[in-house]
Amino acid sequence: MNNADKFLDNAQMTLKKFDQSAAFDRAFAEAKAAAARGEVPVGAAIIKNGVIIAAAGNRTLELKDPTAHAEVLAIRLGCETLGSERLTGCDLFVTLEPCAMCAGAISFARLRRVYYAAADEKGGAIAHGPRFFTQPTCHHAPEVISGLREAEAASLLRDFFKDRR
């Protein structure tokens, strides 16, 4: 590998880290906005080619819709933005491990990667519960990266529920 190739490789790594940081920043902003609305503070952002194409926070109470999870809303917006029912080549960043419903939507949308911050031992469906993407009935299993900014997400959720008890 020559110096130019090393430089490009390092630049791509830096860009990848920046994209992750910006996407997670947006997901956390959406989670905080959800909390301000009285919703469980979960936020999601979708990027394609380094650009955020969709972002949303939970709106189940506001919309009176049990499917209005941050991930589902972001997927709907991303599909609308791209004019497609598939989000091929897109990455989802979410503050909490997705539930089974959201994991199903992620699979059907054909997202390339899922990055999530905090694990959800009770309601999560990727590393916990049904482990959706490992099931033989799963149509598409994205690459999954977990634990990024986990303490921040856990603190946001803990504080939200502490204030309600």
C-alpha cells in the first residue's frame, strides 16, 4: 500500500467516524425531543453515503399509534426520501436496542447496518429475546454494532423513568 492509498484509507476511516458521530448526535437529539414530549426517549437516524436522510423520535403517545417507534418512523421517512421501499446501502443509528417489531421493519427495509447504543434486556430483540436476525425466517440480517454511547443512552432512559416514578 503506497502513501496515497494509506492517506485515502485513513480519510475514509475519519469520514466513517464523523458520519457515526453526526448520526448518533441526531439520534440522541431526537430521543431528547421525544422525552420533552413525554415519550420514551428513543431516537433514530438513517444515513446513506454519509448524509442523514431521515431521523425520528418515539411518537406512540402523540400519534396514538403503538407502531410509532423511532426506528419505524425513521424507516418510513427514509423510504419516502429515497422513493423506495428498500433502504439498501443505508445505516440505522438508534439509541436503544430495537424491539421485535422494529427488527422486522429493519429486515424488510434491507438496512445495511444497525448501530445501537443501549441494550434492552427486557424488550430488545437483536441481542436479547428472540434474537430476530439469527432466526431462519429472517429475510435479511444487517450487520449489527452495539454499545456505542451506551452509558449516555442508559442515563437518558434511567433519568426519564426516574422522573416518572
